[in-house]
Amino acid sequence: MSISIGDFFYPYVKFLHGAAYNLHQILEGLGVVSSTFTGRNDAGQITGTYWSPDEAMVLTLGYLMLLSLLLIPLLAATAFTVSKKRGVFIFFALLFLPGVLNCLGLFPTINYLPIRYTINGVGKLGSEVGLIPLLMLCALTGWGVMVLIYDNLNLTERFRQIYDHFWFPLALVAAVFFVADNGANEDAALLKEATASIQDASAFLLGQIRRYDDYCKVNGLGSLKSCQWSSDSQWTFTHIKEGEASYFIGYAPDDSKGFYAANRRTLSDEDVIAIRTEINDYNQRLCPVKHFSNVISRSSPLSSTCEYVPRGYCSANPDGPPGLVDKNISSHTVALASECIIPWLAGAKPSLKQLSTLVSQHDKAKNQRWLYFLAVAVAVGAKVALATTKLGLIDARPVADRRRVLRAARYRLGQCLRVLKRLLVGFGQFAWFAATWVSKLLKRGLAQHSQRK
């Protein structure tokens, strides 16, 4: 079995690679980084754009590798603080253990990468396994920093009690997040339900419009404005039926007139009235309503042509002017229910836009809360560090045995200063001897020159 350096470092690289992918997904959701790149030719001209998460996360991976390299001396100093040389030995033994196990083929295969990566994915959180490396790095950072602070600043049990006052409110914040997530899920469900209703209403009306378009062609009514509208409007309702909420908000007409305009840029109010009048005549011809009094009427029997419109799609009153169409159209069978579905679709856009904005805010808050959990991981590491200082009896140590790292750093710094001082003194002496020797040579040369003259 051949063992290489790559086999030893493979677990560490894979650990950081997965962490970088998941962190980059969160940061891209917040708009901090991007996986979009601009392609250029040899002349520097833009040729197009492309997406590459692999290329984009290299910088994030570099920062994580730098953090890991800084963590090694930090944790080694922390281990020395806890248990001197034995602690340092245990730390490096644990540090090298994954690499050794992988060389022996005993290290398990762990996939830290997310199953999918979403470009500009607001609200996307990566994978739960990929979160583990980041939580570990944050917890270890909090643990190492807190142990060094506790020992080198001569902190006592009083500091632990003060830290607990900061620690316990984190549980209350978790409760707030639970309520926020519950509200976010409700808003997302409402948005999904509203979008489905709009799609279903559009599909229902589209089927009736297509039947009216066939009716116009069979009866040679292509010159009618409503028949032209039935042909032109199918594109609009097809895309609304198949599109998501973002399409309806961005591209659907803002009012009923826009739906009647279809793909035409301008349409007069008179043309809209003409279209609606012709559609009303069509309904009365195929699905006549018999009125026995002002309050009693009878609709045509249900058939493939005459349908009752689902109440959810026909809750809006017909547009004005009054008397143009029957205001009780929702209670009758009709062949083409544009008079109530179109006003309902136009009125649904503001509420759908508001819901979509709320859901977008909730999705972005997910990314922000994810960063909060990393901060909590640092706090958890610090909390464990305070337990470590208690377990290591740091409070019971004599004053001379506290500040181990600081004293060791001072000692090494003193050694470096002494060596530097000796080097400076030696260099000064060498410079003095060199200057003296050069001076003597110059004097001797000048004396010989004067004798020759």
C-alpha cells in the first residue's frame, strides 16, 4: 500500500472544501459574493457571462485555510495553557489523527458538499453536513481565545458568572427564531397557495378563451374585436398559467384594461367596452339566464360550454360602467368568465407582490440567522473554555503559574531581543574595527604619497 503526502492532507482539504462551499452559498444569498463571471477575449472585450461556483469559492477556501493555519498555533498555545507539554502533545496527536487514519485507509468517507448549489440562492443554506466544519472552526476559535484570555488576564469565577448572564439569553433568542420561522413558513404557504390560485384561474379562463376562439373561427367572426382578443390573449394567460409568482408580478398587466389589450400596446376605453359587450352577447347566446324577478333567475344547465366559475376565481365584481354586464355573474353558468376572473387577477397582483416581498425578506433572514448560528458556535466554544479552565483548576494555580503563554512569549521575546542586541553590538564592533582599519590604510597611503613627492 503506497502512502503519499496527498493521502495525509486529503481529509483536511476535503473538510475545508466543504466548509467553503457552504459558506459561499450563504454569502451569495446575502449578496456579499457572486458566482457570476464575465468572459473576455484576448482584446479585453466582453464575450459573455458564465456561472462557476467552483471558481468562485476558491477565495473563500483561501480565507478558511488561512484561518486554519492561524488556529494551529492558537490551539497549541491553549493546550499549553491547560496542561503544558502534555496538552501540546495531545493537541498535535489529535490534529494528525485524521491524516494518519486516512493513510491507513481507516478514515470514513464524509461528503461535506451540498447536494445542489443555487446561483444567487437567497434563503439557501447548503447542507447540514457542510455546516459541521464551520461550526467546529468557530467553536474551536471561541474555545482557544477564551482559555487564553481567562489565563492571561487572571480572570476568576466572577467572570464565569458574568458570562452566564450573556449566555442564558441565547435560549430566548432561539425561541424568537422559532416563532420567526413559523411565520415565514406560513407566509411561504400563503404565497404558494395564492400563486396556485392565479395559475388555476388563468388555466380555467384560458380553456374558455380557446373555445371562444374556435367558435369565432367556425362562425366566421374574425372581424369582431373580442374574437381578435381571444386569439391574442392566449399568450398572456398561458404564461401566467405556467409561470411562478415572480412572472405574474413582473409581467402580468396591472389592471383589467391591460388584460384586454393583450399584446397590443394601446387600447382605447371604447375598444374595451366593445370587447366586453361582445363577450356578454356570447354568454347570453350560449348560456342564457332567465330572470323571473329582480331577485329570482335561472341559469342554463351545466354542460361542457356553460360552467359555474369557482368562487375563488370570481370573487371580484365586474368592472364598470354599471349595467354593462350582470353583476351576479358569479352565480350563473357562463361560457366565458372574463368579467369576474380578469378583475380578480388584476386585484390579486398587489397582495401577491406584498407576499412575495415578505417571503424574500424571510429567505434573506435565513442566511442572516445562519451567520448568527456561527457566532453562537463561537460563544459555545467560549462557554466550553470556561468549563475547561474550571476542570484544569486554573483558578487554584499560584500566581507564578498563571499567564503561561504570556510568560513564555515574554521569555522568547526577551531571548530574541538579547540575540538582536548581541548582533547589533557585534555589528557595531565589526564596523568600528573596519573603520579603524580603513583609516589606518588611508593614513599609510597618504604618508607614502607625501614621501614620494
